[in-house]
Amino acid sequence: MDVDVRADGRTLNQLRPLTCSRNLLNRAHGDTTVLAAVFGPKAGTKKGENPEKASIEVIWKPKTGQIGRREKEYEMILRQTLQSICLLTVHPNTTTSIIVQVIGDNGALLSCAINASCVALVDAGIPLKHLAVAICCGLTVGGHVILDPTVLEEQKLKAVLHLVFPNPPLSIHHKTQSLMKDEPIEHGIITSVTQGVMSVPDYEHCLERGRIACTKISEFVRRNLQSLAREGLAKAT
């Protein structure tokens, strides 16, 4: 693991190719692939939920077999993450369901599911405070940080860290750099999930590397959302 070039030919900082499509998913391909679907808002909330706000429900469907402890944990993390970015007061006393179907898992699955769910919410017209972008970082036994690890790499890592950042406003709206100085949102963090043990300096290193990588993911998301918007306008005219 402690080499400059990984088993699949990528560098330590290199992400796998990103793809995003809408509507029916035919002949899905890729290392880690999920299908995210949004249903709602539908009237009513579950018992114990605040009726003055909207409720977010996440249903995780594994590729095969029944849902287990790991999938239930992913459901909880994904629900908390999505609730934090949704405008819950716009449609009070309603429930929006996000269905995540795993098509393929070759590492960084939770981060992939978060990114797919966020794009699905936008495509469904669910009001959001801002977008979120997720990245998976791995810490090798030798102390190196790698991005977007595969399943094989995850098995050899000392720790795996999933980070979710607010999508920088610059990547969604074309603002000048001078305006960005007054936008603290890009310096925040929404979710942090660690599997394994790492020191504080290693965690801070992952944060730095993850934030840089998420800038690239943000740009990818922005281009895809613009493309989806153009497709919608074309169909409407």
C-alpha cells in the first residue's frame, strides 16, 4: 500500500472516473454504482416526528441478501446527512423517501450513495439549503492517505474515513473570489464517519486532502446538474 502507484494504476490522490445519469439505469457499469430514487413529498410523518417540519426517510437496498447491521448504519448516516441539507420547513408534515439500491460495491460505497442521493434530491425538486459532496479517504499502515479506496485497499487500511462537505457556493453559482471570502460554508463539514483508528494529525491531513478532492467532485456535480436542467428545458419546449 505504501507506494506512489496503486494496484489499479492510480496515484494516491487520484479518484476513479465519475459518472452520473438520470431516469432508467440500463446496463449499469463501473466499480461502485448505486441507484438513488426520490419519492415525495407525501402527506404525513412517522410517529415521533415533528409535524411542523418535513421528514426524510432513507431505505437502503443491498445488491444481494437482506439488510444487515452495516446497511442500517448507512441508512442512519445518510438520513442525518440529508436532513441537515434539506429545507424541512418548506413542506411541513410530509415525508420524502430516498431509496438507495446498490448495484455494485468496490469501495467508498457510503460516499457514493451520499453523492447520488444529493443529486437525486435536486433532480426531484426537493428544496435544499445547499448541496453536499462526499469523499472516502484511507490511511495506510505506513501513514499515507489515499483517496477513493477500492474494497481490496480498504481491507488493508489502518483506517477509513468518510467525509461530507457543503458544496462550495462557487461550484454552483458563478461568484467572484472576493465574495467567497465571506462564505464560511465551504470551510465547514457536515458528516465525518471513521472506521479504524487514526491520530489527530492524520485526521487533519485527511480533511485537507478530502476538501481538495471534493472541489473536483463539486465541479462534476455542477456540470451534471446544468446538463439535467438543459434536458428538462428541452423536453418542456
